[in-house]
Amino acid sequence: MTPPTRMLATPVPFARPDITEREIEAVVRTLRGGWVTTGPAVAEFEEEFAAFVGGEVYSVAVSSATAGLHLALEACGIGPGDEVIVPTWTFTATAEVVRYLGAVPVLVDVDPLTLNLDLAAVEGALSPRTRAVVVVHFGGLAADTAGVADLVRGRGIRVVEDAAHALPTHGHGELVGAARHSDAAVFSFYATKPVTAGEGGMLTTRDPAIAERARVMRLHGIDRDAFDRYRTDVAGWEYDVVAPGFKYNLPDPAAAIGRVQLARAHAMRDRRQRVADWYLREWADLPLELPAPAEVGDLHAWHLFPVRLNETAAVDRDGFIDALAARGVGTSVHFIPLHRLTYWRTSLGLAVAQFPVAEDAFSRVVSVPLYSAMSDVEVERVDSVVREVMTS
């Protein structure tokens, strides 16, 4: 391969949050209003989020998507000895929350086109101890939650959606989060996500019992909301603890950011779509497998743009990453499959041969920059650098 012809004057990072003066002003207003923990902004954010995804759900704001997944599974009654099916192609948080409850993650392989959960793999992993399936919407592309729900219907098995990448994502006739085919869906507002609050998450569900349990458990098992306990028109000191809960509440400054971001969500997704369309068009002739687009009529959040190098490429995955870095373009790898990580491999007794699709994808996959704050100049730079590296 030829050396880079030039280092970009301004490097293009892998990710950058899309923060405007509106988000900054919202935080300042919240701080001036005196609420720095869970308060009115969180309540408003929950109401607005429920309306955003369909209006017929309950929304529970939490400190992270990890917290939300933990609360969702706990509210579904998952406990010691239960099995929960999880795709190996995900971040470790998806499986670690299963361990929090004393349950056992059962890792399965993924679909070779979408890298979302493979229904045949799920069916093959079902056992008398299966109590839940976690569906991950990888990269912002809707997984087949309805198919999973049909597969486990009548077996007493819960379905929880890991929607950390999927805001806004539309699949099978509705926005992810409407929870028509699942017991709960959980979103992330981490710094790199399509809608960010810096940190934080949101649980949505149509089941009032799950919503109520999550609300109680997110703040020490106390039977009264934090905001309610600090109002001046009620006896704020009096409360009860009804369960050994957690510390998973979202503070108002983060909710203030989230509310502005939610109002901008579709506009930011549209910008991500334009960047994705550029890459899909310009790289169609390169020795790359490009990510699957959404079905006609659906929406892809385009949280990630993972490419897979073909066998005919002049460079391997690690060489590609190094070459882009040398030219000032950041990348990442999504994901190191869970079965390759020491804890999961050893504690679950896993072998790479059990996951041929994930193994093949991992050896070839690289995520390139795609975010709504990217300028056209940055998109052009990424495009030209990828083309240079792949055609040298």
C-alpha cells in the first residue's frame, strides 16, 4: 500500500455530539430553576418521550441504558437460574445485567446480513429455563422483534428490546419503543448516541406494572418519586421503602439536554441518512460489504456505519484502521463479540466455533464516522480517504 499522500489538516473524529446553543440554554435554565437532581424536567422528558414513540406507553427515565435494561428484566421477574437469550454481537452491558439478577445469559449468533438477532439461533437456544430474550437493534436498524415475539408466544418468555442505537428507528410499521411486540424497550442517551443527554436512558413499556416497578426500583425502592418528596405542598419527609432498589435516577440537567435533542431527533436522523446515502452510493464499487439499509417505508437511525472488508481488499481490517488513522480519520469496531471476551468466554464455556457469523464479521468489520454534526467537508474527507486506502 502506498503511504498517505497527506495528513488531513483537521482530523475527523469517529464521533462528535451534536450540541447547539439550545441545549446549553436549556441546561442553564434548569440550573437557575434550582433543580440539579431528578425533578420537573425529568417528568416532562418522560411525557414527551412517550408521545414521541407513540403516546400509548409509559416512559421511565434512568441514569443509563444499562440501568434501564437491569430494571426491565428485574420488573419482568427474571431471577437466579433463569436463562436469558442475548446476541453475542452486542456491548457487554446487554449480558451483564442478566448476571446482576443471578440469571444466565445464553449467547447466540446473528444474521449475516444485518448482524441483528437470528431467529433460527434463538429457536435453537430455547430451553425449559428460558425466561427472556433480549433483542438488540444493532447500529440503528430495526431487528425482527415481532418475529421473536411470535416465536416465544405462549411459553411465558419475556421480550426486552435493547434499543440503545435505535432513536429514531422505524421497523415493521412502528417506531422502536412503541413496545407492541415486547415487554419493554430501553434507549441510551450516551454521548455518542443519535440523541444524547451526555448520559442517561429511557425505558418504555405498555405494562403499567413494569413501569411502576421500574420507577420504584430506580431510586432505592422508595414508594414516592424524588420530585414529589421535595414539593412544598406535601409532607415531603414521609415515605416507605418497599424493595431493595438501586440508584438509577436521571438528573434534571441531563433531562433538559435530552428534551431539546428529542425535539431535534428527526432532523438529526435525516442528516445521518444523507451521510449514509453518500457512503452507500460512493462506495458501492469498492471491495466492501456495506451495511444493510432499512426496509422500504422504515427508518434506520444510522447510529453506526459498519463496513466489512471483502477478501479481495488490498488491506485487512487492522491495516485499514491504521491507514485511516494515519490520514486523520477516526474509526471503531462494533463489536468485539461477547464470546471473545475473557469473562463471557470462560464463565459460559464458549468456543468461537459456536458463532461463525459473528466470527467472520469481527475479522472484517470497521465502523467509520457518521454523525449528524458532520460537515459536508468532513464527509468528503472520509469518502476520499476510504477510497484512497481501498484502491491503493
